[in-house]
Amino acid sequence: MTNAPDLRAEGVAVNMYVPGGHAQTTAAPRQDVPVQLRRRRQASLRCEPLHDGLRDPWTSRRVRDSTPISPRTLHVEVGARTAWIYGRDGQEVFALLDAVGIQRRQWDAERKVWMIRVQDADDVMAFAEWRQRRIVTCEAVDR
């Protein structure tokens, strides 16, 4: 037993014995909280959904839906050609789209949100942030 510090916790390269008679130098995996949460989220996406639709029993419903709860927030998910707008409810987002003048919109019944073209998403976000003083967040998604 020695008093030397454990270098694996600091991410320093560690010599490891590999069967076959040679040593291999690898970096120790990071163990800080954001990395652990990211790994847990990625692992939960590979699992089958539970009976209530969640993939991880310790995640909240808000994480699954990613629907903002506050009436002052607006969340926009931007895909290849479509943007999904999450608000407190559908009527509020509908009124926002009317105020901006967006006529090309469609209701996504699966996600319970309004969809618009990507070209119109920046107008909606700018109007909501500037005129309505909302907190607007944007996320790129693969859909």
C-alpha cells in the first residue's frame, strides 16, 4: 500500500496489462457528473420502453416530453425541413403563429405540438423573444 495519488481519477494515462505479454497505455474514463448523466441517457435510449412510456425509471416526464412548463418559455426543435414548437399549450402557440403571420402550419398529433417550416422558425423565435419577452430555446434534432 502506498501514499501515491490515484491517477485514474484525474484522467492521466494508465499502463494496463493486456494478455499476450505486452502493455497498453490508455486514458482512464472521465467520471464527472455530466459525463455520467450523458452515458446514462444514451444507455436508456437503447432500452425498451417501460409500461408508462419512459425508458429510464428515474427520469421525469418532463425530460421525456421536453415540453416547457413555464408560460414564459418557448422551445423549438429544428429538424431537416420541419421545426416543432413546444409551448405551454397548443392554443398559445397557435396565437403566436397567427401574430407572426405563419399560415403554413400543421398539428403533430403524435407529439401534440405545432409544426412549421424551418424557414419560418427564426421569425417565430425572434417575435416570441422580442415582442412577447419569452425565453426561447432551440435544439437541433435528427428527424
